[in-house]
Amino acid sequence: MQQFLIEYGVLALGVFVLIDDLGIPFPSGTILFGAAILARAHLAAFPWTFIVVAVIMAQLGNATLFYWGRRGGRNWLKKHG
């Protein structure tokens, strides 16, 4: 995991947080914690980049999930619920 985050860094973190905030169970909190440790140890110049990317991707995931629920949630519940 450490080598993966060092190689792909911010992009991998963003994708992991987005997957989690789209409603798919994924341990993004653990990955975020690991990314913070790696940022401190290896990428000391870019810790704020990880934070900004995580916040943006979390908001994007939450907004997408809200949009899906707003547009099709009631019909889905009538059909399946």
C-alpha cells in the first residue's frame, strides 16, 4: 500500500475517497490516515494537496449521490422498496 500511494499519491487518494463517498463501502478513512503519514514522511512539501483533493472528491461523491437520489430515488423506492 505504501508503494502504491507513493507512486500514484494524490490521484489514488482522490479515487479512494470518491469511491467511499459514492456509497460503496471502502476504508477511505484508513487510507487517508496512511496518506497523511506518507505525506509527512516522504512528501513533506505537499500535505495540503492531500487534504484539498480529499475534500474536493468527498464533496463530488456526496453531490453525485445526492443527485442520483434526487433524480431517481423515489422511483427506485417505489419499484424495489
